Amino acid sequence: MPEEEGTLVEIATYFGRKLGEYKTTCPVCERGEFLVTEVEYEVPALGPVLIVSKRCVTCGYRRNDMIPLRSSRRTRIYLRVERPEDYRAKVFRSPFARVIIPELGLDLKPGAAAEMFVTNVEGILRMFLEAVEKYEVLEGVSLERLKEHLTSIIENQVRSLTVVIDDSEGASVCVPEPGSKPMIVVETV
């Protein structure tokens, strides 16, 4: 194992194939050494990805991006969540995908700096809850009822809902928890 353990790129370099490494000036502090490392890695259920790790040794800025190297036609994945174990289904969301939960009126659209993420249904709901909390602070409004509703769904995991992942590059994947059998429909659009 590499000397420094723990970062995504160090682990991926051990198991993946290092493609390159270069140094430049940090775009954040504009004075530090900015190290960029690129590693190709095979992710089960997803295929090959490029992991790009960026970090500044001076200001401490870090960013890790995971970019799918395989794409296909646009796909729409429908994950029906009915039981608590369905909330633990893994979601590999590409940076090109939109995540929608129609029953709750929630919609996460990818932006210019969208990142790929790996989480589960509970994690997606927590992302929406964090977004609501940030919105409250930025806009100076109270969305207490919405926060309470989302918190209740996360804690109790009894609400049936549908997670729709609309991916223009067809690089997103849903993987159910072992032993769980949620309904997953993949549609090529």
C-alpha cells in the first residue's frame, strides 16, 4: 500500500493505473504548488472512470473528481423505494445526470461544476435537506415544514417514493442493497 494512506487517489493509484501527474500554480490562493494526479480505475457496476485529484500544499484546497470514461445513449433510471432496505440502494450519479423525486417535488439539476457522486437514496435525501438549509440562510426565509418533512422521511424510511435519474450520457447506475429487490427500470431515451 502507498506510504500515505486514505485519500481517494492514493487508494486508486494502488489499484488503478496512474495516467499522469503535473504541478501548476494554485487557482485558489495563486501562490501555492497545485498538484494534479490522474488515475484510471475500474469501478464495479460502473466501469472505467478517471479520478482526478487536485490539491494545493499551501492553502489546503482539494478537489477529487470522478469522471466516467464510458458513455452511451441517454438513459432514465426509475428506482422505486418501498421498504427501508430500498433506501440503501447505491446510486452512482454521473456529472451529467439530473435526480428527481417527483412525489416530493425535488429536482437536482447538474450545473457546470457538477461532480459524480456515489451515495444511496438516504444520502440523496440528505443532500436535498442540506440544500434547503443553505437556501434558508442565503434567502433569509424559513422552510421549517419542508425540513421537518424531509427529516421525517430520512429517519423513518417508510415513505414510498421514486428516484428518477435522467442521464444524458447514460453513465449513471443504481445497485440494490444485497437481499433487497427494489423495482429498478432503465429506459433508453
